[in-house]
Amino acid sequence: MQKIIQALPGYNVNEYLLGLSPPEELWHKIMKIKEDFANTYKTDTARWGKPHISLVNFVQYEMMESRIIHRLKTVAMGSPAFKLELKDYGSFPSHTIYINVLSKIPVQNLVKEIRTETQRLMKLDDDNKPHFMLEPHLTIARKLAPWQYEKGWQEYSHRHFTGRFIADSMLLLKRRVGEKAYQIAERFVFQNLPVMTRQGELF
């Protein structure tokens, strides 16, 4: 997301994030962990990011939004709800600490389906392609400085966490490029319907 975005004059460009959100009780439990991490290791990014499992993030012109939403609705209609198990902590060395997602396969299958159906619509240009998350995780803190990561991981690698929930929908969030707070663009409920998507209907 650090790339230069050459927007056409007069057209709004948004950052989008599609993810799975835990239910309220678990959401608050994880938010408390993020707040504690932010306070202990002096990092506001832990506080800003709300608990979710990312599926894809991308930048795109706002005028493309309705087409993307239409396509994601089709994916959700054909997708079953599934159980997600969260357990303990993992890290991407030197910058990110997260909660492990044990039930990776249903998430990966969903991401692959989204990629098949929407990849072209989500691509702004050659420098700004959608980023599909095939390693599901729930971020506690990212963009950490080396000392924050080292001290934080020293503590969290020994800590335990368990949580589970049924993922029955996915949430599309958006924000204007350069802004911090996301707003909800659309929620897509998984319906597990037999969806016949004919190529001819796509465009």
C-alpha cells in the first residue's frame, strides 16, 4: 500500500479491506489484548486496527465499488459458513505479531474463490494489484519497530489464547487513501446456495 497511486483527476480512490470479523464478545476480548499491547509497547497501530482476519486488501476507484460488491455478493451466496479456531500467537519476524488461525483451509478456499471472481476488478493498475491473504492470521500489532517486535514477541510467544467462532459473513471496509479510519461498505452473508454464474453474465 506504499506505492504511488496515480489517480485520474476528479476520481476518488479508496483503500478497501475485505475480512472476517469475530462476534462481539470475542471482538472485545481481542481488542483488550490489542489495547494492552499498544500501551505496553507504545504502538498506536495496535489500537487503530480492529480485530479481523484479512482476506484481501486493494485500492480502487470508487466508481468500481458497485461492480466489486455485486461480484462479492455472488461469492458469498455460494459460500458456506464455517468454524474458525484461534489459538496462541505467531509472528512475521521483525514487524508483526498475530493470533494463529488453526482452521486455515476454509479461509484459503474462500480467498481463492474471491481471487478467481474479482481479481481483475480489484486491480487499479500494474503498481496497485490486490493483495490476497493466503496465510490467515488475526493481527495484534503490525509495522513494529525492531525493539517493539523483539520485546513483544518475547512476551507473546509464551502467552496463550483460545477462541472460536462461526464465520457466517465477510465485511468490506473502505477508507479514502491517506485516512486512518475505515467505514463499512458492505456485509456479505454466506448462504451456501447453488449459484450458477455464467461467464456471459459477468460483463
